[in-house]
Amino acid sequence: RVASPLATRALGLEAARSFSSSRSAQAKVTVVGAAGGIGQPLSLLLKLSGKVDHLSLYDLVGTPGVAADLSHCNTNGKVTGHKGASELKAALQDADVVVIPAGVPRKPGMTRDDLFNTNAGIVKGIAEACAEACPKARFLIISNPVNSTVPIFAEVLKGRGVYDKKKLMGVTTLDVCRAQTFVAENLGQSVNDTAVDVIGGHAGTTILPLLSQVEGAKFSDKDLEALTHRIQFGGDEVVKAKDGAGSATLSMAHAGAYFAIRVLAAMEGEADIRECTFVENDLTAAPYFATPVILGKDGVEKVLGFGKLSAFEQKILDENVPALQAQAKKGVDFVHKA
Ligand code: NAD
Ligand code: LMR
């Protein structure tokens, strides 16, 4: 099993600088929703990584300012800003990787599915533009509800004949970050020595951390239930604390930039890059399912699957599958009825 390096190569400024002084990538990365709460710090981390030859920032408003600001950072790569629907295609043209944190975030009391009515249309529009301007890019979807927005994006690309299941990835890295942080805390050990896979989906109980597979750990039933619940509802913890001002932005920027940089590293030929992501696969009856994968030059090179589950995990998985099927169908139906 290839160890997940998320903990050992956390994306701090120092790590970003060392990436920056090593290889210079020839990649164009477009961030869609770049002026938002996630978009701005995510774009900063990508700029600091030095892994991006051309960082293209798109949003409905604000991107000229964000781009001018980031362009003064003395790291590799140029930055361009694109604002408003008329500039979307230019922002996307020939992108190798498109990272999408566009759309509205939750307020207290909402589920991610409550965002569907607003975000489904936003994601569909972005997918249509991508199908035309950069059909061969790797697409990293952050916009919620991920369990439905990834199927929406796929369905649009399928309709245009440009869908490649290896290249469409729902970003579930924040679930892995949370799992590693909370498990390390519980075990009283460094996050640098803690690896946890998280499978399923990205909403409430569809998030399934595989605590039975954490090396060297044996949790009490009480801890197992509490940790699982906290990882599943970590997003709600932030929404509640922000008290109406949105959801996780900084930890998501970290997770999103980390995942994008892993996709770029695989694209450049680095081997054995293992990450969890929400992709189309046939591991379960759900069409899209988050699982450990090996990333390669063209996105997901190999779906690894999730190994043996405990009875506790199997029960959650059995409940997850119908929920994931229904949420995917909701996305697919949205594209076909629109
Ligand atoms: P935000 O409101 O701060 O920023 C969203 C940005 O999207 C805004 O700048 C807005 O102008 C832009 N936008 C809206 N419509 C657009 C369009 N058609 N094209 C381009 N840009 C558009 O919100 P945020 O806190 O950055 O969150 C963004 C999304 O990410 C939300 O849906 C949120 O639920 C989701 N999210 C996902 C995860 C995850 O783990 N996958 C984690 C945190 C947040
Ligand atoms: C998260 O997990 O933090 C995000 O999906 C945002 C949210 O709505 O909780």
C-alpha cells in the first residue's frame, strides 16, 4: 500500500517554496470562483507552489484585483484575471487543470443539498464552457453538493462527447485532512505520522472514514463513534462557528491546493501518487464514489478500492450507497430536464 503523503507533505509556505525552487511546471491551471472565500487563498497557495506556469483566475467579479495582487509574488508563473461570462472561455482556453470552487456556501441549518438549486445551474454552465474551451483538462470539483455536482459536470461532458471519467474528480481532500487531524489528536501523535482514508461521498453520513485501517490504532467503541461523527460533520462545525458568514474556506483552500498540486505532480510523471477522490467507478452500486486512487499523467490512473471494512463501517457503507445513488440521479436528471 502506498502511504498517503498528505500529512508528511502538508502544504505550508516552506513546502511551497521548496516545490517552487525544484521543478518548474508547464501547466495552465484555471480557478473558477477565484475571487471567493476559497478561491483567493487557494489561488495564493497555487501561486506559491511554483508548479503553475499560468494561473488563470476567473470569477463574476473581483478577479482583476486578485490577479494583480498575486502577480507580485516572486514565485514561478504568470497570473491572469478574467471577469464576467464573456471572459470565461478565455480563462479556460487550453487549461490543463481546472479547479472549481464557484457557487454559494452553506449557512447554519442548511444541508449541502440545500445548495443544489443555486449551484447546480452554476456548475452546469461552467461544464458547458469547459467542454468547449478545454475538454482535455483535468476537472477538480469543489462546489457543493459534490455528490450531485460531479454527476452534473459528467453529464454535460458526456452530452458533448468529451467525457473522460479519469479526468473528473470531486475534491474530498478536506475530509481526509479532518480525519488525519482529529485522529492524530485522539491518539496523541503527530499528524505527520497519521494516515486515514475517507471513502463514500462528501455530505454528512455519506462521508466514511476508515478508522479500522489506521495503522497501529485501536479505538474504543465510544471514540470510534465520536471520531466518525466529527469527521462526517466537520463542515457543520465550521458553518456553525462562522455563524452565517459561510463555510470552510481556509482549510478548503489548503486541501484544494494540495490536491491540485498532487494532480500536477502526477501529470509531470511523479509515480505512486495515492489520494482519495470522488470519481466514477464500479466499486459499489453508486455511480460515483470516493475511494483511494493512484493519480497519473491523465488523472485517475487506477481505482484502488477500499479493502476490508469493519462491521461498523460496512453498515454505514450499506446506508450510503442508496443516498449516493439518489444524489447522483438528482444531478443527472437536472442536466436532462434543463
Ligand atoms: P464564496 O461565496 O465565498 O465564493 C464563491 C465564489 O463563486 C464567489 O466569488 C462567486 O462570485 C463565484 N461564483 C458564483 N457563480 C459563479 C459562476 N457562474 N462562475 C464563476 N464564479 C462564480 O463561497 P466559498 O466559501 O468559496 O465556497 C464555494 C463553494 O465551495 C460552495 O459551494 C461551498 O459549499 C463549497 N465547498 C466545498 C468544500 C469541499 O470539501 N468540497 C469545502 C468548502 C466549501
Ligand atoms: C465542508 O466540508 O467544509 C464543505 O463541504 C462546506 C460545508 O458546507 O460544510
